[in-house]
Amino acid sequence: MARVAVLGAGSWGTALSIVLADNGHDVRLWTHRPEQAKKINNTKRNEQYLDTDIPASVIAYSDLKQAIQDAVAIVFVVPTKAIREVAKQLDQLVEPDTTIIHASKGIEPVTLKRVSQMISEELSKFTEEEIVVLSGPSHAEEVALRQPTTVTVSSIEPEHAKIAQDLFINESFRVYTSPDVIGIEFGGALKNIIALGAGISDGLGYGDNAKAALMTRGLAEIARLGTSLGANPLSFLGLPGVGDLIVTCTSAHSRNWRAGNLLGKGHKLDDVLEQMGMVVEGVRTVQAAYQFAKEQQVEMPITEGIFQLLFEDKSPKDIVGQLMNRSKRQEMDDLAQLLMERYSQ
């Protein structure tokens, strides 16, 4: 049994705490809100985020120092906008032999840093190579019900990925490893943009044809940008790529899909975010990916269209027309071509 601290008591942090508790670990679930910690400990529920029972071995804390005391691993599951703030608080508290894992999906606007880069910049005792990322098709609601789920953990240093794999793997939560941190992080982050688009498509009343096209062409955009920044194109055909894309674009569990659905029905962004009541990572990621694409000179028409809808007040139907009337081109110039170029050398 190991002591593990999970930072972030939202739906995903709660679900991962349940997985760790099922594996016999002593779990410390941290929240910055004392009233939330008290309620979790008194009721063994976290109903605002996840309507399920929480095992007795999960204890909630609002004091970060107490939460991480003697922990062999710390799991970041806070929104990307809070990553730096929490890591700064953690910097003087954490021991250098602790395994640092993150399960947050996003890219920082302006700096365009991945989550592992953000954490390593704020934790002075750790390098980017030591950080582990956990990602894959994994709705918190289903994980908490012990429904079969598969994810991938990745670190540049494989022994750190192996530690994370051993902590989490069980009969309902299968964990693979990968050395491609860049691909895993970009796959997990960028699919949220396409999930917004899938929700918009459904909100407009379009059918399966439109959504299948959006997801397929969206995967090509993800691969284009990711490989331009050093990712292995094969990663986008795996669990944190196409797997996470499918689950996020096709389920009402997905807050990015739900937000897109409301946008497609004509709601304004500010109203949608207020109505959601939870972080919609895809909105911040659209800003970062749009900026990335411009800097890398990578064509991302779906991302550009969603950016225009969110921040330039274009209508959803205008964006659809813009995408459908682009100039003629071949399909083979995307993911398949990237694979051919990489493996024909």
C-alpha cells in the first residue's frame, strides 16, 4: 500500500481517487475549499461533481502540506489554469523522490506550454523528463462505476511511467505506457477542440455524417500540429488520440460536447460557461492551438473556425459554410502522409 495525494477534488480527481483506493492505497484528496473537504469526509460523497460513494480510505484535505505528507506520489488533477498556482504552493513542500503525475488536459495560452512543462517550471526539484502524464478515453462517471476503462501513462523516463502504471492498474482500469509525452499531452488537449465542434454540430441538428467527418478531419488537424512539435504520429491513433477523441465527441458526459451543443443552439459563450458550472478546457485550448497553428504555419481550419465562433462572434452556420466551401484537395496529405513520411525513411 502506498500513500498518494490527489490534487483537485472535481469529478476526475474524485474518480482517480476511487481507483487508487480500490488498489489498496491510502489516498489524500486535496481541495482548496475547506467546506468541500469537510463535506466529503462527513458524507463520503462529492455530489457537486460525481454522484457516487467514496471509499473510506479516501480522506479529503484543504491543507496542502497535510495532504502531501509522506505521499510517494502526487497526482495533479486541477484545471490547467490552476496548474502553476498549485505547483508554486507545492514547490517548497514536496520531497524530490516523489513521483509527480498529472491527469489534466490542456495547453497554456500565450506561453503555449504543455502541462508537464508548466509543472516542471514551477517545481524546482523536478525536471520535465520526470513528470508523468495520464490520459485516455475516460469519463469520470464511468470510472467511478468501475466500468472497463483504458488509459496511457507517459514519461520521458520510463521508470516513472512504470510507477504510475503500477499505482493505477486494476481489473477495471487498464493502464498502458508510452514514451511519447508530447503526443499524449497534445492528443488529450486538442481533442477538446474537436469535441466542442461535435457538440456544435449536434446543436445545429446535423446528423452522424457531419460528426464523423468532423472527427476524422479533426484528428488530421491534431496530428498535423502535434507532429510539427515533435510528437509520434502513431500516438494519435492510440488511446490518448483517436480513443479520447471518440469518447469526448460522442457522449453527453463530455462537458466540451455539452458546451458545444449549447453554442450550436445559439447560446453565447459567457452564458454557456456560466450554465456549465465547471471548467470547459476546450475553450482555453482553442486559444492556444490557434496561436500555435499560426506560429508553426500549420493548417487547422476546424480550430480556426471554432476560434472565430468563440472569440470573433461568427455564427455556427457561417463556420460550417466556411469549412464546406474550402478549396478542393486530396485526403492523403494528412495523417496517412505523416505516417508514410516518418516510416519510409
